[in-house]
Amino acid sequence: MNRRSFAALLCALALGFGALSAAGAQQITRIAVVDLQKIIMTYSKDGAPLRDFENKKAQIQAEIDKMGEEIKRLQAQKVEADRVGDKTSSLRLETEVYSKTQYLRDFARAKQAELDDLAKKLGSSNQFVQLVYRQIQQVAETEGFSLVLNLRSADSVMSAVVWYSPMIDITDKVTQALIGKAQ
């Protein structure tokens, strides 16, 4: 997801939340962004494990990007083979694109699980990380924000949501509505 897509997502979220408030919601949902990487670099004396995690995340993203570029190159070769009528090369390239796409999907899924596990361990064991997230929560609540997004997560494999107020979680309401419709 590039920066424009991320900005469009933020605008869509803001408009969606604005529409909800205009439709009778009592609280206006405010969204904030935080640059976790900048916080880590600024407050770096205890941030080494988190910096290592961010570096691993960037390395994985670079590998994913490299594989994606290879797939795009093969797709372009297939288009060219189709254009000149080389059915043998086209079929071989189609098979290779499919195979590499499957591998990329499996690789991304495995690396995401690995990063999620590392993030969970880091978040539960590292006092620095806990301090950062508690401070984000405190600032967000004090300033009236309901949702905090990581500014740099648009180009990474990590989740963009850093913190959210339970007040904006409508999971139970949606579940109840679906149960009501099923009866």
C-alpha cells in the first residue's frame, strides 16, 4: 500500500466516522497517527530490541517487494510471448508466474506469523515497548482520540492500528444484529 492509498484510507475512515456521527452518534471519532520509528530512534537508549524488530520487518518487506517485482517481470514476458504467438513460452511463463505467486503468498503469510509472534513477545517482555504503548494510550485518551494509526505501517507488513478506544468497537453490535436477522 503506497502513501496515496494510505492517505485515501485515512480519508475514507474519517469520512465514514464523520457520517456515523452525523447520523446520530453521540461521539465524534478522532483519528491520530504516530511515527513509532521516530519515537524509537528518538528514545533509543532502551529501544534496541524494537529497532531490531523494525529492521527485520523492513528486511522481510524488501524480500516481498523483490519477489513481487520478479513476478511482474515474468508477467510482462508472458504478455510479450502472447503478443508474438509463442504459446509454449506463454504456458511456461504462466506456470512460473502461478508458482511464484503461490510461493510469495505462502512466504508472506509465514513471515507475517513470524512477525506477529515476535511482536507479541516483544510487547509482553520489553518494558520500553510497554512504556511506549501506555504513553500512546494516555496521550490519545487525554487528547480525545479514539484510534491511533502507525504512520509508517502503510509500506510494511505490520498492522496500522496502534491503539483504539473500545468505544469504537462495534463487533458486539454487529453480532447481535446478525443474530437478530437470523431469527
